[in-house]
Amino acid sequence: MNDFIFPKVGQIIEGEVFMVKKEVVIITLGAATEGTIYAEHFDQPAPADLRKVVKVGQKIRAKVTSVSEGDDSSVILLSRLPLLQEERLAKIKEIADSQKRVDAIVKGSNAKGLTLDYEGFEFFLPFTLLDFELKDKIDSLINKPLTVVFEEVKKENKRLKLIASRKPIFEEERSRQQELRQQQRQDELDNIHTGDVIEGVVDVIEPHAAFIRFNHVSGMLRISQVSHHRIDKIDDVLKKGDKVTVKVIKKEGNRLDLSIKALLPTPFAQFKSEHKVGDRVKGVVVSKLPFGVILEMAKDVKGLLHKNEYSWNPKDNFDAYLKIGDEIEVAILSIDSKNEKISLSKRAIEYNPWSKLNLRLGEVIQVRVEKVTNDGIYISYESVDGFIPVKEAHNDPKVNIADHYQVGDVVEAKVIEFDKEGWNLKLSVKKLLDQRERAEYEKYLGDQEEETIKLGDLIDLEKK
């Protein structure tokens, strides 16, 4: 008895169970001293019946929480809870050191993070250590288990600092997903080759290119590869989310160069598919050159109207008649697919009044006076134009042609020049009048000689 040291509050002692009741356990502490542990101090939550969890003779360690000494006896109250907490805390430290993943119950949230419960300990999980995608789902997490690791387990000023984290978990998941995406991307790339035609979706639009996403791979569609026509802004023709069919025109490593226009006919090919030689088309004058004009018949489709094909009349000056922006109708003379050249003709669709005209030099024809000038007379004959020079207008130099000829007069003249290809018809009234006068004169001379012979004959007869 004299060797027994009476327990003090806060002391850790060990005793043997000698009595168990439903709500209390009595243990011996030596020298006929007893300690009492009530159910609520035996464990948390308190056992409903201690007799089912404790047996007589069992060794139990506990902490002295209260000592009351009386004349006849002392009451020593014990509690296992501090020791159990230390044991659980030690296990939690082991879990934290090993970075083992555990499920904790989400109890609530505040502006900075979540509060969790694990084995009776309250942990704090800052939003900075929570998956970004879970931050918008806080309400759905309350009272549900959340897998975490323990970031920090320690005491500061006799207070526990317990921090939980999901960072290693979501980083590992992101790493795994990244590896999976890389593998999927590589597998998809391995199955894409130059020349392939693939359908994708416009994912990103930049000033001079759009990025087209397929399943796990994306490629670049430059603005120059969108259309055969010039495009100033790529977002004028493409919008994010548009489905497009593209052709892989180059594959270099992981880079894919794409084209839409490679799948489209060129403006020239489209025009050629819709037109043939001999067709009439309308074109706008876009350029004037010394040897002809350039017409645009469709967007980015141009052809040459050579000056020789402007008119049947070689005297017509196309440069004087046409200006930039004029629209004219022409016929297609030829289509050069290899060089993408188109030859055009305006005269091919116009009537050539000279085509059926056949005149001989010296032939006398009737013409109509169209205009009288100091240089001569402009005439028309069967829809073609001709000219009588002033020196050929009459054989009498005293005749004033302005007084002698009126517009609308029909006169006879002799053909002195006729060039069917050069559209040149020149006539002479003078030569015709000279010819006729000479014929009259020759006729008179013939009549006079005939008369003289007859008179002589008469004289001879009289002499006889």
C-alpha cells in the first residue's frame, strides 16, 4: 500500500477490468483503488452496451480526468478518448506520410474551401487544392464521401492543423488523360496521310488561318486555301463550329496543312464545264492592252479579245470605243485548258456585210450618197460603206460636188478599188463619165465616116 502512488489528473495509467456493466467499466489500479470509465468516455460513439465490447480481466489504458478523495473512498474517473484520439491521429499521420488515399465525408463549405470529417477529425480542403471542375458542384458533394490525401497533419499551439488535398489525385488523372489523349492523337495521326479527304469542325479562327479539329487531331487551314477566289477575312466565310470537308495537302511530323479549295474546281475549270467554243458570253472590260482588251466573264475568269477580233471593219478602233467597266457580248473562239487561256471574238457574233460581197474592178454599180465632205463622198452599197474621192466625183472640174450631190441620191460609179478583207471600196464617177463620153465620141466618129462614104458614092453616080 505504501508503494502505491495515487493517480493525478492527466496521468496515463493501466488497470485490469474486474467489473463490467452496461454503461460503466470498473478497473483496478492497485492498493484496492478503482477507476471508473463511463461508456461515453470509453469510445466515440459511445457503445450501447459495454458488456459486449469489454471482458473482465482485460487490460485497459486510460487517462485520469478527475480525482475525488473522501474519508472512506476515492473516486477516480478515467477516459480512453484522449488515448484513442492519439492513436487515430498517429494512424492519420501514417496515412499522410504514405500519401494513401482515403474517403472523407464532406460536411460543409465556406468561402475558402470544404470541411471534411474523417474518423472524428475535421479536415479543411482549400479550393486551391480542389479539382477545378468540382468547384461548380459543391452542393452535390455535401454529406458524400470524397477521396482525398492528407496534405498536413500537425499540432500548432495545442491545436490540430489538418489539411486535406485532391491535388495529387486530379494531377494524376490529368496526366493519365493527357497520356491517353497523346496516344489517341498519335494513333489518329498515324492513320492520316497526304491526299486524304477528311471531315472536321472549325475549332479556332485566326486572322489568316482556321484550325480544323477532327477526333483528337487538328490541322491548319490557311486563308489562301479556303477558296480559289481572294478572301480578305477568313471569318467572312467560316464560323466556329462549322463542319467542313478538307484535303490534307501536306503532312510534316505532327503538322497537317489543309485545303478546301483543293476539292473545288478552279474558276477556269468551272467555267469550262459550263461553256464550250462558240458559246456567247458577256464580259466586263478589266484591262486594255495595245493588242486587245481583257474581259472578265466570271469571277476570276478572264479572256482576251484581240483587236483583230473586235470588228469585221479593220478601221474600227476598239481603244476609242471601249473603256474599263464596259460590258460587251462576245463569242468563245478557243479554250486552252493547259494554260488556262480563253480567246474571244466580238466580230464572230456580228454580221459581216462584206462576206457575200463580190465586185470586180471596173464594175459599175449604183450607190447611195450618205455624206458629202470636202474630201469626197461617203456612200453605201448593200450595207457596206464606200468612198468616192473628190477628184473622182465628176469629170467636170467646174462642178461643186456639195451642190451636185445630196444625201440620199442614188448615183452610178465605177469600182476602182475593192479589198474584201480590208473593207475597202473606192469608186469613181469621173471614170464612168469619161468612159461614157468616150463611147459617145467613138460612136459619133463611126457614124461620120459612114456618111462620107455614101456621099462619095453619090457623086460618082452623078458623074456617070
